[in-house]
Amino acid sequence: MTKSELIEAIAARGELTKARAEMVVNCVFDAMTEALQRGEGIEIRGFGSFTVRPYKPYDGRNPRTGQPVPVPAKRLPFFKVGKELKELVNNSRHMEITGGPDESPDA
């Protein structure tokens, strides 16, 4: 689902105009982004939680040349799926489960 599809779904469910639904979606995303920028976590019960994880600097490698490349320390958002969402997705068996460890890419 893209952001525009999300806006359309909210507009249809909430009997809102697309412009109003877009404002709602943008406000939610802005509030979440600002909270993560401040280093705060976000918990949405039944859906999941967002946290900010710090990563130490390390020496990586340029895949083309093999030369070492310093990678600076960084903070990145991390999403942990909630139990209810995990169960809902896992129990939706209308889609075939593929890509398991027993399958080869040529199969």
C-alpha cells in the first residue's frame, strides 16, 4: 500500500474528502517523525512499536573495489511488530508462503 492508497482508504472509510484524509495522514506521519527525531519511542497497541536504535561506527567495504570505508555512528528507526498484527498476518492463509529455507531460487 502506498501513501496515496492509504489516503484513499481513509477518505472512503471515514467519509472524508481526499484533501482532509491527506491532512490527517500527513499529521500522523509528521507527529511520528518528530517523536523519533527526539529519540522517543512510539507504541501502537496491537500494531507495533517504533524505537530509535544507535549504531556504533565501523569500517565497511566498498563492494566494487574492496577498499575499507569508514561508516559513521548513526541512529536509525526500528519497527517491532505487535503480537496481534503478527497473528493476523500469519493467519491470513489466502496467500501462499514462499521463500522458506527449503526452497531454492530456481524452483
